[in-house]
Amino acid sequence: MNNKLYVGGLPYSVTDGKLEEIFQAHGSVESARVISDKFTGQSRGFGFVEMGSGNEAQKAIDALNGTQFDGRTLTVNEAKPMADRNSNGGGGRGNRSGDRNRW
């Protein structure tokens, strides 16, 4: 198992330090990061925790997934790799220069 975890359902008041504290009870924490909005700086309600090993990550999932924290239900599971981002900025509509009457 991967040792990087996705943590969703975080209260907006949770900091990186508090996130690390929550997971330390289940093993060694390599890093803990709450994701924030790049414009406002406010938490987006989720984050990532990297545990010391896959075994510790599984223990944290088993212990914390579905539990309540400050009135919110935590979702804890194995983090998926970040999807490749398309750098063309096209918005997914393709090249429309050919047949303008089609749209």
C-alpha cells in the first residue's frame, strides 16, 4: 500500500499541525498538509498526509475513515496520483475553426 493518504471532510479551521496531530496516534507522520484556496487562503476542507509506511497508512485509514471530527465526517483513503493537466488551456472543446455553423 502507498503511504500517502487523502483526508476529506476536514473542518475549515484545521491547520497542518492539527492534521499531523490527528494522525500521529496511528504511526509516524512524514508530512501533513491542508489544501487551501490559492486566492483566499482559506482551507478547502481536505488535505494529504504521508505516513512512515504503508502499514501505518492502513492503520490510520482503518482507525479514522468515517469518524467524526468537530462535527464533520472524515474520509480517509489512499491518495490517487495527480491527474495529468492539459497545458493547452483549450477548455475541452477542440479546434472549432473548421465548420463554424455546426455550433
